[in-house]
Amino acid sequence: MKRRNLLSIVILTALTITCSTELYAQESKNNPIPSSVQMLNIGPEARGTALGDAGVATTPDINSQHWNPAKYSFMESSAGASLSITPWLRSLVSDINLFYATGYYKLNKRNTVSASIKYFSLGDLVFTDEEGYEQGSYKPNEFSIDAAYALLLSDEFSGAVALRFIHSDLGYQIEDDGYSAGNAFAADIAFYYKKNLALAGQKANFMAGINISNIGTKITYDDGVTNEYLPANMRLGVGFWYEIDQYNKIGATVDFNKLLVPTPDYNSLTSDDDLYQAKLDYYDKSVPAAIFSSFGDAPDGGKEELQEIDICGGVEYSYRNMFTARLGYHHNNEYKGNLKYASAGLGIKYNFFNVDASYLFTIGNANNNSALNNTIRISLGFDVGMLLKKR
């Protein structure tokens, strides 16, 4: 009986996120960094993705959990919740979706708790025999559940920790085939700084943030034969908001993003046996060793290390805190995936309810036919604190 094996599904999953980063047949300069469960780093909501996937140092909002949970300490409302959906790769398929739900609650002025769930449905896979007759179907999926605690350390500075459970079910479970769903645990450490300023007689804010995310166990799909890295990630950023007058505000932000995963080296490989051993050696490092080595293990030295930093940024304009327009840009080096795209978005807030939408369009000849082109995200937010006050 002919069935699609785990490798084919893993390749499909990689394509649904950015580009394939399998550990084989890399060209001399093209050296993207491979990791598993890449959906963990996908921007799941509309505001941050409209800003080019930047959000570690923007003003606090309900969806801060993904970008920087320390921002919740500066939320004015006591509670909030949000739901987001992203139809994924609509130019290729119609049944792959990313769902995201998050919420927070301020216990008091200094202490805030939050949680989120991210669910990535990879559609339906149909299995056939050697004659092509259908033998059943399977629905691969991935999800993560996390909870965070944020502490206001001073009037201008906060910190947060998050704990995360990850489940990745990519393959059809066939008896004695050696494949299984993968499970892992991870943690985030985040900090946020917000300084109130006066500029030309008007209010302004300077923000800075850092979030080191997905620091955790490895994940396996073959009962421990291969233990793959999670996409541990460091995000640094700064942001600025300025009140032009009582009705109009403008803001800008930029993030610098680096995977804390080792860089593979294929320069010295001359045979398939060398490649197999390179795979084993690549995954052999402990997670702490892998994270620290990721700052200086690129085969081409410092130049390649800089190529591994993605730059994301955007600007937004707000009118009466009711209508917001956003533009953004995301830059990924041509040798590390070459994913370059611009984004735009709108937000509308009325009373306790707000809706945000973002649109992504790829840039450059290499990305003209990217399956990510024309990606749309929708987020619905609810100011639960305002609702509770009205009761």
C-alpha cells in the first residue's frame, strides 16, 4: 500500500511557513537555518503583521502575548481578549488555516497574567494504494498553549516569563512505521521599557523591548532517533509614538530578529555519508550550547551572522484612537530564505470592540510567485475591562 510518509509532510509544512530548510543539497551561499515547528514564530494577529511582523516594542495591546508579554503591565484596561484567523497559502490550497486566541487579566497594578493558544491546521491529506484508490485521510496539525506572568518592576520597566506546551502532529500514524507526533516544552523571557516624553509641547512615548522565545526541549518525530531544535528566537526592538494633537497620533517601530539555532555547514561535505554524519552532528548539541553557538557558528563568519538577522518595521497613524492605518516591511537576506515582503493594515475601534486587518504582498523577482503573497489576517479584540465596568 502506498502512503505518504512523514518526510513528505514535513516538506509540505516547511513550504507553508517560509521556504524549505531541509538539511541537504544546499548551494554554497544559500544556507537557511532549519528548525521544527516554525509556526511558533509566525505572526498570528493583524496589527504586528501589518507593521512588517514587528511588535516587541510597540505600544501595548491585547495581542502582546506573541510579541512581548511584558507589555501587558502597561495596559490601561484591566482585561482583554482577542481572536485571530489567517487563511494560509490560499493561492495553493483552501484548507490550511492559522487560528489564534489570547487574553490577559491584571490582578493589580503590578501583576498581570495572560494566556494564548495557537492552532495551525494543515488541511486534509488523502492516502492511496499503488493503484491510486483512496485508503483514508489524515488531518495534520500543530498547536501551542502558553501562559505568562508580567511584573511591573518600575513606572517605566516591566518583565515577563511565559511557559509553553507544543504539540506537532505531522504524519499519518502507521503501525510499526516509527513515526509519532512530537511534543515539547518551551519558555520565553521578555522585558519592556516605556518612557513618557514631551516633544514640541506634545506627549510622546519611547519604547524598547526584548523577547527571547521558545527556549526549550528538542522535539522528535521518530521516537528519539533524531531530536530537532525548536525555533528559539531573539527579538529586539524600539518604538516611538507622538501625539500631533488631541485627535492625531503617529508611531514607528523596528525589530531585529535572530534565530538562536545553529547554522549548518556544508562546505566540507563530499559524500552522502558525510551529509548523514553532518545531520547527526548538527542535532547533537544541547539546547544551551546550540543557543550560545548560534551567535558565532556561521561558516562565513561575521558577514553571514549579520545575514541571519531579519529586519522588520513599520509606521502607523491613528485618528481619535478609533481609526488606524499601518504600513510595514520585512527583510530576510537572500542567502537565508530571501523572504521580503511589504504589508498594510487598517484598524477600527468602537467602544469595547476593535477589528484589525492586515495584507501581505511579497517583493522582488524571487518572491513574485511566493505562496505567501496576498496573505490576509483578521483580528477581533474585546476590552473586557470596559465591559465589566459597565455592569
